[in-house]
Amino acid sequence: MKLQFFLIFLFITGQLSAQSSKLSFDEKKAEYLYHFAYECIDQEYPNKTGHVLGDDSYLQPPRVMHPAFYGCFDWHSSVHGHWTLVKILTEFPDFKYRDEIIKKLKKNITEANILQEVAYFDDKHNTTYERTYGWAWLLKLDEALREWNDPVALELQANLSPLVDLLSDKFGEFLDKLIYPIRIGEHCNIAFGMSFAYDWAKKYDTALAIQIERKAKEYYASDCDCPLTWEPGGFDFLSPCLQEASIMLKVLPEKEFEEWLKKFLPKFEKHHEKFLEIATVTDRSDGKLAHLDGLNFSRAWCLYEMGYALNNQRLIDFADAHFNYSYEKMDSGEYAGAHWLASFATYALIKSHNK
């Protein structure tokens, strides 16, 4: 009898300790998210090029400058729009729109198109184009193609590889020169860039992975009392504090991370509601204000990472709440969010199941 009670106790406590999100990444969500990325990766206008003009000859339409990644309003959104479609096909091999997606992917990610993208970065006026946000998403796209078990992926990844080689080299060269971390809540946040690049580099570029580990510790190891209550900034789509925690979670051993986190975000694990509220969006037609929907998604994936690493269900539930707030309002009809939010939602969903 004692043995029976003991086994029941082990079962119950085991069940209680198995942390999980209440979200599911099912085909219904995939169909909803797919259309945002699918419709925009070949929508050329409106377009924010971020292009530096050297002379009159530089005045060219986006499809000429960037024949692979000219849609979705800007280059980085086009890159991660392609990533979104690849991840959906990876998660759902029999996805009902598979053939249509593959047709667009093969149209854009050709050998000739990618070589033209490489040539763009060789121009002296645009060598730092999309540093490091777009570079990090390009590495994510390569990672997704390598993990997609499909013959099409082999072709696309081979075509993409010259640009991957260029930008991974550029990433390392930039980190060598970057003495101080960039901590803002928008594209230039270096913790975000390193986090995504590290995921790729751990598998495919040992030297870059070691460099990122070293730089992350150099930038952040002594940080303490991150001012989380100052967040968010009005235009943020990344949390400076949570992105920093995300990269340190990846580069530090488990126990060392837990000790670091206690100093970096004291009491956050047990009292997160005292530090953060879900971000409210007042105008989804305003591209900058719409960033806050992205913030809710990026906070969610950081909270999932921390929640699973720390075996903390409350953080996972808080992540679910962040996700649900902005997911329910995604289809606002405003391109300001439609051109990019599907990628953030998709990544958060993947992280919700500890992937």
C-alpha cells in the first residue's frame, strides 16, 4: 500500500512539474499566419528601402536592387516572411498551400537572385545594410532551410549559401569592432542579433558561436538590476532586458544562468506582474506604434524560454497572455503590422512548445 501511495505521489508531482503552454501550433493557426507572409513576399510597394544613394544610378526599384527579398515593405521583413513560410512547411509537411508556397520560394531564392543580393552588399555605400537585424533573420532562414526535410530545401539552401557566408562573416567582423552593446528595443538590439545568430552558429559555424559566447559575457556578465519597469519604450518591438536574458540563457551553463538572473532581474521569476504589463497598441495603422504588437510576441518567446529553463509555469502563462493579446488583433487590415507580425507570432508559437 505504501508503495502504491508513493507511486501515485510521484505521478502527481511529475505531472505538476511538467510545465507547458496552453497554446497549440495547429494547422488552423498555420493557415491564418501563412497568408500574411505569402501575400507580402512579392508585394513590392509600399517599400522602405533603407538604401544609401551613391549617385543617380542608384535610383532603382526594389525588385532590381533586391530580386530575392524585395517584398513585405522592407528587406528584413521579406527575409523573415520567407522564413515563416519555410517553418510552416517544416511543421506541416502536407500543408494545403504547400505547392503555392514552394512556387514562390523557388521564384525568389534563385542562384542568380542571391548573387545579386551579395553584389548589393559589396557596394561601398551599403556594406552595413540591415546590420545586424536583417543579417540575423537571414541566418534564421538558412537554419530553417537546413532543418526542412525536403528536396526543395536543399536547392534553396544551396542558392542562399553565398549570402549566408557573406553575412555570417560580416557579423563576426562587426562584433570584433563593437565595444559597447546596443540595448535599444528596436532593430539594432545586439542581444537579439546575437541570440538568433548563435542558434545558427552553434550548428554551422563554431568560430562565430565561440565569438558570440565571448562577446555576450563581455557585454552582459556583470549587469544587474535591469530597469524592466522602464519598459516598454513607445516604439519598442523588443524588450532590452528580456532579449539580454535570452542570449545569456543560451551561452551560460544552467546554474550559472540562474545565479546571473537573480542579480539581473531580482524577484522577476516570482513577481513578474510587478515588472511588466502587456503592451497596449492604440493605432495599428501607425507603423511605429504597431511595433508594440511585435513586442508582445517577442516578450512571449523570451518568457517561454525562461519559463521552460526555470521550470516556471507562471512565466509560461504570462507568455501565453502576451501572445493572445496581439494574436487576436493581428488581422486589423493594416499593412503596418501585416507585413511582419506573422513571423513574430510564428516564432513565439514554436517557442511555446519549448523548441
